[in-house]
Amino acid sequence: MEIPPRMQAVRIEAHGGLDQLALREVPTPEPGPGEVLVEVRAAGLNHLDTWVRRGVPGHEFPLPLIPGCDGAGVVRAVGAGVRRARPGDEVILAPGLGCGVCAACIGGNDPFCDDYGILGETRDGTCAQFIAVPEANLLPRPPGVPWEVAGTYALVALTSWTMLIDRARLRPGETLLVLAGGSGVGSLAIQIGRSLGARVIATAGGAEKLQRLPELGADETIDHNEEPIAERVLALTGGRGADVVFEHVGEATWEQSLRSLAWGGRLVTCGATTGATASIHLRRLFFKSQQIIGSTMGPRANLHPLIALLEAGTLRPILTDTLPLDRLGEAHRLLEERGVFGKIAVLPPPLSP
């Protein structure tokens, strides 16, 4: 196909509200050495996109910036030195970016790379008709997986898998508590816990979301708007508590999450959507031999088995809606208002034939 010299994209040109998401016509990127040009068929929205738009104190983003860290599409051109990718390949994009040559990258720990970044955070992302990415960030789209599913899977699957399998080392038969099970990462955490043979307790806000959690694999549910989480977890476990707590909400649930931990329990966290300041009862922590574990993203290598699990139907992102690129602001609003169960896919306008 002929690649147009200009494309439609949404850019963040200054930090702030929804009005800072500007639909623009911008030059189509050209793939550099080792890079490929991908026509984006679907992009996935994540909380990271809203943080980049609003701005994070003490963190600089390279504005103007095209947001979007998740996506899937078709390879349309390749740069010098590309070895395997070919125009026409249907791919899912790995969201993380490492240098590829340091000890962390070579050792399979690319999130620990000094130059680690994320699409839509440190370089232009997927909310556009085209994106240029390193060849190493390409994963095959499994046959039959819809574009909107493929484009919303990688970040939440990678984050949840790394938190539970690599960091917390969840084992079959253990009790897993998933906070905000209706979120993108929460809905994948429930599925991972179920597939591993754990007993899964999941929270959500409101009856509508609670009713959907058992479909994902939750054995018991808690309305975190209506009842104390820890009290209910202890009642469900005969006073023992959860072996692993999957936390990403932050201040609003932090104390309840800690109180829900069993002796020797592990709390793993990847986010702080309700605030980043929290306290710890140290005597409880050391007396009960508990662990608090931080986790961000995950090794790119983890995405290969995750793609296989997507193809097998074992794991699946849960879609709330699909919206065109020019309604990205509405998608941000829904996510910030907690009006989303699972994920929203954003669809760039198709290219003219």
C-alpha cells in the first residue's frame, strides 16, 4: 500500500484536562534503523495515558506527545537492518522499551534498564494511524483474535502476570485478593489466579460490576463501597487472610489491603490511582513475616507465553466499548470516572483505499 505523508493522531500538547487531547494531522513517522512502521488498527487505553495527560509532579514527559502504550496493527514498512518483520505482518505491540544491550536487557530484565521507557510516555504512542517501533517490540497477532482485543491486551496482561507469577509467586491453592477486579489489570489478575488454581476473592464498586466478577473466575466478591474489605476477607478465610493481595488502587484501599494479609502474605502493587501516600504498621509487617512488593510492567519475554494464552482463550481482556480516535477524550473521562469494566479500545480512522 502507499503510505500517506501525513496521518491523523491525537497529541498532548500541554498537561491538563481533557481539552489537552488535540486531534491533529501530523507527519507520518519513518522507521529508523531496526524499526518498523505499523498501521494501527486498535489502541488500548490505560490509566497511564491519563497520568501522562494530567502530568505527574517531578516527572517530565516529552511534549508534544502522542499517547497510547497498547496497540495492534499491520506492518507497512521496515527500516534498515530489520531481520524478520515483513510488510503485511499482523502484530501486537510490546509497550516497554529498553536499550537492548545493557546487562538488564540481555538478562531478560528490561524494566530495570536505565533507559527503559513506555510507548506513549517516553516516545510517541499508539493513538494515531501509524507508529514506528523497534522490531523487537513486535509480537504475532494470533489468528482469529479481533483487533480491538489484540490492541488492549499487552500492558495489562504483562503487568498482572509479572506481579502474580514473578513477583508475588502465587501458588496453586493459595488465596488471592484482587482489588478493583473490574479494572484492566484486575480483570486479568482474576483470570490468571483462576488458571493457576488459586482461590480468588475480588472487589469491585457496585452490584453491576460485582455480578461480572464470577464470570472471570472470582470465587467470592466484595463490594468495596459497602463493606470493609479486610473484615470480609478474614470472614471468608476463617480468620487467616489472603496469601497474596493484588493492589493497585493506593490510598483508598491500602490499609484494608494490609489488614487482609495472612501470616507470610505478600502484597504486590503496581499503582496508586487514588493517591500515593500510605502508611505501614511495621510491627505487624515484621511480626507476621509479610512482604510488600513493588512492580512496574514486566520483562518483554513474558509476553510470548501470554500471547499463547491469549490464542488458547485462557486469558482475554474484557472490553467495555470501542470508540473512534476523535472520541479519545470521552474514553479518558470514562476511565477517570470509573465507568469502565475492563478495557476501552480506540480505533484510528481507516486509511482511504
